[in-house]
Amino acid sequence: MKKTILLFLLIMIFYVVIGHVSAEKLIPDDAIRLRVIPNSDSHYDQEIKLKVRDLVQKEMYLLLKDTKGSKEARQKIVLELPNIEAKVKQLLITEQYPLGYQVDFGQHYFPEKQYKGVTYEAGNYESLLITLGKGEGSNWWCVLFPPLCLIEAEESTEVEYKSFVAELIEKFM
């Protein structure tokens, strides 16, 4: 009976915590984003966008993996910007991409986005923006810092997910 009551209380605590977390802002105000906008929605342009995304994500992971705050992340990105642009240029040359591109770091407009039931508000956000060609295609974006999208860029990421409730139950049983 005690175990049942304890389990019930833990489940209730879990739902209260989940409700509180979901009410909090998902992306902090001082976040730095990464956005890649392709020339168009053609299959070719979307493939190039994904190749640029993969390259820049990997570079940003290596650059920001030990960064302690948004100020430090911002400084690192600004210092590394010429190298990032050179690597994007080399990739586009290798891919024989015939259109221009632009790499910019600063405040950029992001349209509203719905993703997995969450609405991300439109607005101007600090970001590393890479525009390919006319920049009229469906974009891809994520949060560089805090590193909400950079874990994907690590080649051998091993993540162990544990349930908060399962750990509590295990601890008390």
C-alpha cells in the first residue's frame, strides 16, 4: 500500500514538474540561432542547404562545445566568421553550386514556426544566417547557444535518457 501511495505521489509530482517546465520559455532570450535559407524549394537547392547545415553544425559544435555563456559564444562566432565563410565557400565550390551566398552574424528576422505542437514567435533574433542564392526556399534553423541543436553534429554522440520518475521509484523501492 505504501508503494502504491508513493508511486501515485511521484506521478503527481512528475505532472506538476512537466506542466511547470512546459510553461517556461523554450528558447532563452540570450540564445544564438543558426539559420540556413536555400535559394528555392527545388530538390537540388534543399540538398545544398542540408550539406551547408551539416558542415556549419559540425564546425559550430567544435567551436562552442566548451563555451560557458552567450557572451563567450558570441565572441567565438565573430572571431571564427571568416573561417566559417571560407568553409561554406569551399563546400559550394566542391558542389559546383552556381549561385551566390552570404554569411552574416547579427540580428535577423525569423518567421513564426510551429514544431511538434510548439509555436516559436516571429521576431528579430541574434543568429548566424547563411543565405544561398535568392534565399527564397524553406529554411532550416536551430539554437546554437545554448547548444540545443549541436549535439546532432557530434559524430559519436551517445546519450542516455532516464526518466525522472523511474529514478525516484528506483531510489525508494
